[in-house]
Amino acid sequence: MIEFKLPSLGADMDEGTLLEWKIHPGDAVKPGQVIAVVDTAKAAIDVECWHDSTVLQLLIDIGAKVPVGTPIALLLEPGESAQTARRIPTPPVLTAEENRSGARPRISPAARKRAAELGFSLSQLQGHGPHGVVTLEDVEAAARVAPEPDHNQAMRHTIAAAMSRSKREIPHYYLSETIALGKAMAWLQAHNAQGTLQERLLPSALLLKAVALALRDYPQLNGSWQNNAFEPALDTDLGVAITLRQGGLVAPVLRHVADTALTDLMRELASLVERARSGSLRSSELGGAGITVTQLGDQGVDSVLGVIYAPQVALVGFGRICERPWVNEGQLCVMPTVVSSLSADHRVSDGHYGARFLGEVRRLLQTPENL
């Protein structure tokens, strides 16, 4: 028997609220299947299960808020049955209100689901159904008079806690370098003119690929600080900071970036941004990044010196691409440029190492046809 526990959907996540079950007892589950939707204060995330199994029991109800690591479902392994499975002591099914007050609310299933969607505490609702049961109509009536919940405030609290921890625990150092992009932009223009609409590239794809390739030579910037030691990442999995329409940000992961063709990388990046902003990310896309890349050029800023996303040990930033006066082979010209920056953990690397990394990113961007 398998205890499926609420996974951590980001280093700054301590708890989550169940919004929806996608499975029922008796259902067969295939690896990679979405089994639940969980609210993390930043976004609603599709939670995947990677066990080939059958659902035995759901342990928490819609609307329940539980800590990371809490068992939320029992699954039978292939060949097991409910009679032969190894028994695991489990708590009773936890409802949304029981994990706050210990009392089972008298509420219809439809009303419970709608209350969770609206973020209502069931103790705030007065029931007008038979024997005082809270009905769907009671929830909708409360929604009409209740103030709009401030989801941004919860997200800002989560971000503030994570960034405060990072600045408190990580000895940051910062570097920046202005990179000439004349060759990169000319190559990009020629590529887009010759290719199909589906093959068009944005500068972001070149920047991400250059960072990923540079990390192969500078692995001390790609990994995490765990148990007072550096653990290098096994691949070039990059977190990409994405601003959300409702405010705040998330940093889902692009996998195997160094080994991904530019057109595929562009397609994956566009999909990731779209799904992040529509609230349809999967749990597997929110963990395991060895470094995060943030780009604020669309906001008009020249450079960004960001805060490292713990337990990672570095963050790369890019500002806007703009034309600046530039001396090229002794001649003054106008050159498209971008300011690259590095925030890194001094426990793992030093300024000389970080400077060489930024230099490698610059070098790679001078031969965009090789990315």
C-alpha cells in the first residue's frame, strides 16, 4: 500500500488547500496522471501521481488545508487488494472545517466544494436547509455580500517569507556585465525571416540556452544548498520567473535546457508562460530547478539584481535589450545590448568564478548559430 502525501510544490510552500479531487476510490491511476488540484497561495496546481496504482481511500476532503507531507490518499500497488494490502494506520477523512475546529460541519457536498472555491470558512456560513444544513444557495448568498478575497495578499506573504529567508541565510554577491547582441539579433532576424511562424524565436530562447550551456562549465552555480553542503544538479533544469496577471510570480521549470533545440525550447517556454498565467501548471513543473533566470526587459528596466530562490545557489537576470553606443573593432557604432547579472551564494562560489560564468554566457551569445 502507498501513502500518497501532499508534495512540496516549491521551496516556499509549507501547506496547501485541496480544491478538487480528480480521482475516486476504485479508480486506476497511471504514472503522470493528475489526481488533485491544490492551492498553494501562489496558484492552483495540478498534482500528479507517479505510481501505477488503484485508489483505495481519499484522506482529506475538498477545502481542507494540510501541511506538506500529510497523507492525502491511500493507493494499492499492482496486485494488491483491499483485503491483502499492508495496513497503514491512517487518520479519518479530514474535512475543510475539521482541520480548523474539530467539528464536522453540516453542509451539502456541492456547498462544500463551492465554499472552498470562494475561500470561505464554513464557520462563516449559516445553514437554511433541512435541520440547518448549509446548502449551495447559502454559499452563493454569502458570496453576494462578502468582500472580494484578497488572493494577492496571501501570495505576497508567501513571497515575503521566502525572500526574507533567502536574504537572511544566503550570503549573496552580485555581478553584472553588458553583452553585445549584434550578432545574436542579426542571426535571430534571419532565422525568423526564413522559418515558419511556429519556428519563430524570441531573444529569451537564446538567453536561456546560453545560460544552460554555460552551466556545464560552471556547475557550482547549478544546484542547491542542503544540510550545510552543496548538492550539484544532475541536469540543466532552469526555473523561469513568470509574473502572473493577478500579481505575484511563480518560477516553474524548463527541463534539460542545454540539450533542447531552440525551436523546441521556445515552444516549451511559451507553453509554460501561458499555463502559469492561466493557473494550469502541474506539480512536476514546480520543483527541481538548479538555478532561476529572471527577465524584466519587458518592464523597461536596464538590469535586475535578484534574490536567490533558496535552496538554489544562484540567480541570473537580464534587463531590456536596447541600443547603446559601442566601440567595435576600434569603431564607434550603435549596438543592441543587454545587461546580464548574477546573484550567487558565497558559500559555494566566489566573484572570480561568477565573473567567468558571465563571460561564458557572453561568449556563447556571439555565436548564436551554435546554440
